[in-house]
Amino acid sequence: PPPFLRLDGESEASILETHAAVVRVTNAAMLSDGVLPALAQGRLHPSAAPRALDAVLAALSDAKASWTGAGDVERLTRSVCANACVPTPSGALRRPDELFDPRVRSLRELLDPREHFPAHPFDAGARVEALASLGVRRMLGGEGLVASALSVEKMATSNFDVAAAVARGRAL
């Protein structure tokens, strides 16, 4: 991301914009070009992901409600979809299209809940609805079948919960 200035007041910002051709960075630009890539690349600690994702979802909502927000909606959507920024219960960050919708019961039965679903509070309500619009999957597909089979194998070999592995295997 390009360097930026932190100013003490609006008058300084106005002078720099008017006389030095300094461009003011919008909230959407900072989130899409700075924060989300930094999370995905590990330059920001994953513990910052919930606050960052909430800020992105709020910025998306504001942009969608604005007459002039189409550019910000496109920019933010593209960045969320390209960057691993959605936390999972295991603590990993994933792109929305790598996760599944926790509201779909059959998916919860087939997939590892710590790896394949958004973490709380992104697993319910308006947040999960927003993530679904950004690519969280509602159907299993080929990759999901493989992920489910691998989770059954992992559960069975760990001797942690053989009964759960058998149940998941039967559901698969």
C-alpha cells in the first residue's frame, strides 16, 4: 500500500488536497487495498480479522445505500473475495468461497466445523447473509466432498471421536 499522512486537522487536509495534489484515501480504499491484503499476507495478526471484517461489511452496507457507492461496493467485494480475511473457529483465515454456509444443516453434518465455516459472530444473522452474498457456498460440490472425506479420515485415525467419524461417513 502507498504511504499515507496522518493530519491534525481538516484545514491541513484541504491545503494538501488543493495545493499539493494529495489524494485523500477513502475508508473503502484503505480496507480493500491495505487492511484485507495485510491480513491475507500475514502482515496483520489474525486476531484483527473480526474487527476488519466488520468494518468491511459496514462499509459495504453504507456503499450499497449510497447513490455514489457503486465503485466502493465493487472495490470492497473484489478485495474480500480475493483475500483470506474470514476467520474460522480454528483461527485460520479463509476467502469466502473457501467456506460453507453454516445455516445449511447437511453441510454442518458433513464438514469439519472448525475448518469449513465462518467463526462466531460471522456464522449467523446479517453477517452470514453478507458473507453468503460474497461467495460462501451453500452446496457441497466436488471440493466439499473431498474435504468431507478427508475430515472423516482425520477423525477416524485420531481416535478422538470414532462414532462421529462413522456418523459423518454415513452422511457422506
